[in-house]
Amino acid sequence: MPNLADMLNTALSPEQAQLLSHVAVESARLGARVYLVGGAIRDALLGRPVADLDVTASGGPRFGFALADALGGEVVSSSEFGTHELRADGVAFDLAMARTESYAEPGALPSVRPGSIREDLARRDFTINAMAVEILADSWGDLQDEFGGVEDLRLGLVRTLHGGSFRDDATRIVRAARYAGRYAFQLDDDTARLLARDLRHLDAISGDRVRHELEKVFDEPRAAAILRLLRDWGALRAIHSSLRADDATLALIDDLASEPERGGRAVTLSLFVSSLPAEAAPALERRLNMGADWARVVRDTIALRDVPGRLRRPGLLPSEADDLLRDYDEHTLRAAALAGEDMAADWVRRYLNELRHVRPLLDGNDLLVLGVERGPSVGELLRELRRARQDGHLRTRDDEVAYVRGRLGVN
Ligand code: CTP
């Protein structure tokens, strides 16, 4: 049995390593066998830092709470599948009871029952995720790799464990693209065939689950490569017929990844839907069961397409550009600033960097002291001052006082 102790010690942060040895001691006391599984093993083998710790235990249903107590930590949250998020020694980790799963029908959530670690690994998506290391001082690092995960990592292959994997859970199609894009891996031939055969099962996946998978894609530094794979496999269309990702869009998403301030997944979403036909938006919103934030990005992305023509008007004043752009979602504007190279995009960039931050130097109290009547005229004058500042007519506080006096007819 290969031993990964050295690799793990390099890939884990000191805090993570410390926590795992604490977990090992307390679990042994509680009589449970505990394993580090999934992504942590995969990433350690790839020589990448371990982001999240997934721990699987062969304990009873209350084990999560007993372990949290024994560690002096807490259970942050629990799910219906017997998984818990724990926090101890300043480190958060996921704890699951070893289980087997069965799927009543494609797209359904699985029914689970307790199982062995072997069964737990066998229910997983890909060989590269189906490896475990027992966390016990004397066998620390001993690798369980029944399905050939190490070999597939070496070959750079994403491979399912069995022929029913995508049918059981078609979100794995998106996950396959995520790993293939992230690590520049290929699908193994059988997996590619199964994936093509089972694309239609994406239809049965709920909007929330598909959206959640897309969020994870948008968060990846290589989101563009992943979306390209999903497009080429026909998976985007299988999610919703309106979804496509043309090369120009993918190039922009790729550029975004190298921006220091990526602006997060909402900017990627806006780029992703930038060529969506306007009439398809409501159906896509329903398909992905979008909340208000995503729906706003989609709607604003579409509505903003009409604005550049107006922004290109010769002699447009900064305050008028502000009028045209003010009501749009910021992420959508950031995407538009990134996407365009013409005068309209220059206005969007100027709005984001400068115009929207302009404030008058005087405030409402100052206006009252200058004799403006309490009420709506205070707000109106503040807005006028802001516009005049944006347009470069006012610079100093004295300029603003003189402007207000002029409006009041006082000298
Ligand atoms: N898993 C699965 N099928 C799914 C989702 C998850 O088999 N549809 C399994 C995989 O074995 C995966 C583990 O659950 O390794 C944890 O899932 P997740 O946290 O989503 O993935 P990670 O392995 O942590 O990888 P990532 O780097 O993508 O977060």
C-alpha cells in the first residue's frame, strides 16, 4: 500500500495537519475509524495545496457531535445525509459517515444507508476522487486506491467508477468538465461515451442543483476552458437550449481570470449570458430557478445592450452618462467594461472608476445653513451639485457655495 505521508505533510497547512492528528486521537478514543477522502488526497497527489478537508468516519449517527465535543469544537451545520460541517482548532472541515447510496431514478437525490469505507469510495464520481487515507498515527498516509485513482492522475484522466454514474447523478457531467478544465485532463474513452449517452439526464436535475454547479464553474480560474468543454460536449444545450458560449465570450471570461479584481461569479455570469437572446431570458431564469441577484444580472446584461448607441452620442456629458448607467447592476457594468473597446465601453469604465463616486462637497446641512428650504429641494440641489461636479463646472467648496447662492438668487 503506497504511503502519502510526505506528500500530505507538504500539501496540508500546519493547522490542517495539527487538526487531523487531533481528530485521529479523539476518534480512536471514541472507537471510530476515520479517513481523509476525496479532493484532499487528489490535490496532495497533484502537489497542490489542500483547500478543504473531507473526513469520512465509520461511526454511528451521533459520532459527529461526539467528535466535535471531544475536540472542543462545534458542529456548524448538519445535512439530511448525515454530513456535518465541524470547526475545531480554528479549522473547518466536513465530516460524513461512510455510506452507500442508491438512486431511485435519474436526477433524484440518493437514498443513503451506512456502509463501509470501501462502499463509500465506490459510490463516488471519479477515480481521482475515490481515494482515502486512514488518519491514525501509526498508519498515517496509507493510501486506499482500489479504483486506480493514482494511475488516472498520472495519465491525466477523468474516469467514472461505473457505467451508471452520470445517469445516477448528471451533475457529474459538469463536475467532469470542472476537473478536466481545471487540471487540463481528458475524459477516458468509456467515460466520454457514457457522458454523451447520458446528457439527456441533465434535464432531470433541479434548477438549484444546476445553478450551484455553474456557480462552482464560474468560481474556477479556468472557467473558460470548463465552459468550452461543456459547450463542445453538448452539455450547455442539454441544460437549456438557449445556452451557448461563443469563442469571443470565452476569451473574455479567460481575460477576466487574469484580472486582479475578478469581480466574482456575477461578472462571469454576465459575460456568459452576454449573447443570450432576450426572449430566452425568462425561460433560462426559470430553468435555473434564479434568485433575484442572478436574474438581475441576466436582465441588466440584456438591457445594457441598448445603451452603447446612446453613450456614443457626440458631446455626451459625464452627468448624462451617469444617467444612462446608474440603474444597472455593478457586475453587469464591469462585464460590459471588459467586453468593449469602443467609446461606449470607455464611458462605462469612467462611470465605474470615477463618475459614480462623485459627491458634492456640501451636504444637506450646509444647504440649510445657506438658506435652502428644508424639504425636497435639498435633495434636488444636492443632485444638481453632483451633476455640475461631474461635468467639471464646480471644483472647490466655494464654487459650490456660489452655485447654491446663485440658485437661491442671493449674491
Ligand atoms: N462527490 C460525488 N458525486 C457528486 C459530488 C461529490 O461522488 N455529485 C464526491 C466526490 O468523491 C468528491 C466528494 O464527494 O471528492 C466531495 O465533493 P466536493 O466537495 O464537491 O468535491 P472535492 O473533491 O472537494 O473537489 P473540489 O476541488 O471540486 O471542491
